Amino acid sequence: MRNLKALVVRTGYWRPGEDYLERIVVAIKDFVEDGDVVTVSDKALATAMGNILDESSVSPGWVARFIAKYWMRYVWGYFLGPLCRLKPANLRHIREYPSEEGSIHKQVALKHAGVLQALQWGSEGGIDASNLPYSYVSLPFEEPVRIASEIRHFVESRLGTKVTVIIVDTDKTYSIGRFHFTPRLGPMKGIHSFGGFLTYVIGRVLRLKRRSTPIAVAGSKIAVNTALDIAEAAHRLRGSGAGATVWDMADGFGVSVTDVTWEMLEKIDHKPIVIFSFR
């Protein structure tokens, strides 16, 4: 990605119901030019669009309880976690995985992502609780390409600027040569999604090249490898907001994972947009 310049755009935290199209245009209008690539965080979009779920209303079944109490604590805590070289802090949290709240979360993963995804230690299929308050989690988009196209059209209609829009997620895609695969549901065309936790384990154990995942591209044809490089660059420039995991977020605020509030999140520096220019 030689000669590629990047500009991180701060917008503040987006709550549900936010006019994300207007926020994007206002944020980029003084910086964007024809041919630029505008990347947008899928978590910020999911939150603004209300594509989130309050887990406090969910009742877990016996499979979810088994996964939370035994699979997470023991299989991930003492075998798969060390095998995948998870950070010591994450291993500690997994070994102390909460039985009740964890069971509820796994029930949501079973329903919205399937068994192989629910057996993942976190971000099951794109379901994510980081940078969200209380018991909320974000869900993967059903039509991400439509959303990316909507953003592109709105930018062009308001600013007269032709851009490419990429929706990006921090979940990783692994690469072997030109073959790219991810455990995350619904990546861009050209990235294969399968295997759930097994794909994650394979990628980590084999130490394959891993980059953040482009979910959708609209506006121009971009090679998958280039889109992956852009997604990873965007992630590194944006940072992790209130925390890379729900545990990091809670520790940063000094509260339990379900006691984070909207007001707390609004105090954090949020940068959901990165503009890339090839000029």
C-alpha cells in the first residue's frame, strides 16, 4: 500500500438512533476527495442503527449453560486458550467465566450464529459486547453491502464526491497465499467464512497472517488483499475505543461488565472513520 495516506476522523460516540449518514458526511466533508476510500467501523454502525440486543431479556438453555460453565472455563481456559497464545489477562477472565451472564451470552450466540460460533471464546460470529453498555451486544449485519452502498450514495449526493466505502470489523481474517478465511459471519466477497472456533484455532496455532475483516465494499472494485490491508490499517489507527474486549472495557471504567453506562462510553475518544487516499 505504497503512497497510501490515512486520516483518522473523530466523531464522538454514536448512540442508537443516531443519524449516522449525517454524522459521516459532517465528519468527512472537509477532508474527503474523489477516489478516496472511507472506512467505517461496523460496531459504530450497528449501534447507531439499533442492530443491538439486550441480553438481560434472554433465558439460557442447558447447552448454553454447559458451554459457559465447562467449555469456556476448562477447554478454553486451560487447553485452547494457551494453545492459541491468548493474553494472560484474557486467560484469567476465561477461567473465571461468569456462569449466569455467560450462559445468557452463549444462548444469544447459539441463536444468532450457531454452535460452532458459540464455542468461540469471544466475538462469536461477529456478536460483540465491547464498547456497548449494560447487557447490550451488537449483531452481525444481514445486508452489509446495502448499508455500504447507502453510505456511498449519501456522500456523493451531499458532497458531490465519489468515494469507496468499506465497512470493517476487528475480527480477524487469516490468509494462506491468496486464500483468505475467517470465523466471522458475513465477510466481503472473496473471503471464506466457515468453521467457527475451529477456524480461529487453526489460524492462531499455525500463526497465519491475520488482519481485520472487511465486511462490505461499495463504490469500486478492490482486491481482497488490498481491502484486508486497509481494514487492518484502519483498526490500528482507530484503536479499540473503551477496550478490545468487554473485560478491558469494564476494567478501564472500574466497574463490572454490566455496569458500563452510555455516559461512560461518551467520555472515551471514538474514531469510527478513517479516510484513505492514494494521491
